[in-house]
Amino acid sequence: MPGHEVQGRLEQDFLQIYDKLSPILWRHAYYRVNDKELANDLVSETFTRAWDYVRQNSIVNLRAFLYRVLHNLIVDHYRQKHNLPMSLDEIKTESNFEPIDKNNSMTEVESDLLRQQLDKLAAEYRTVLLWRYVDDLPIKQISKLSGRSIGATYVLIHRALARLKAIANA
């Protein structure tokens, strides 16, 4: 029964990954769709699809794979909602975003102002800042998710921060 042992180990490993990454993916989904129930559904579907895939295939970087699946589900959601072919880059973030960390020192007014400034950024800039500073992803991971080299990823984050500062100072 070696196949059952391998399957059991795979399930245990996957459940540990679920416990570790589901809150992070949920936060990312919630920021993108601004709906708690929808974020729950998207994360659940992400892990369901990933589990179906992992049982048959090996994945080198499961975290990147999960983000890619979630990204695709979010794009699909907006396509169905608007009945338009669009990319995630064309989707504007909803305007009533709540702060992620309830224990942070930002006031509600400061948080609202930051959200408004983030909404003025190009989607590509907003996304890398979200991955880096909300999801706390390392540069290497962001590089894989964005399909850019590590150097280009650093440049993109730098430009996004510079643009956000320019918007804040305008």
C-alpha cells in the first residue's frame, strides 16, 4: 500500500500549505474584489483546483501556482460580472477598501486617503505594491508572478513607490 502512504503524506502537506497560505490568499482576494464571501469562494476554488492538479502533477513553486490560479479566478469573475473580455490590469479596485491590519496605527482617514491614492496608480503598480507590502511576498516570488526578471521587478516596485509618492504630494 505505498500509494496510500504517498497520498496521505501529500494530503497532510497540502493541508499545512492551506493553513499557512489561505489567510494570505484571502487577504489578496478580498483586496481585489472587496467582498468577504466572494473572497472566501475564490480562495476555496483556488485550493480545490490546485488540489486536483497537484494529485496528478508536480509543482515546483506551489505558492506562485496558487497566486496564478487565484489571479485567473478573479479575472474570470470580472469577465462574468461585466460580460466583457478584460484583463485584471483593466479592473479598477473598488473604492471602499478596508485596512487589512486592524491593529495598525493608521487612522480611518489616513487609510481612506491611501486607498484613494492607490486607486490612482496603474493596475500593474498597484498589484506589485499589494504583493510586496500587503501580501509580504519576496521579490523573487513577485518576479515569478509578474513574469519579469528580478531586476525588472525591483525597478517596477521602485517606480510604483515613486509614482505613489508623487500622487500623495500632488
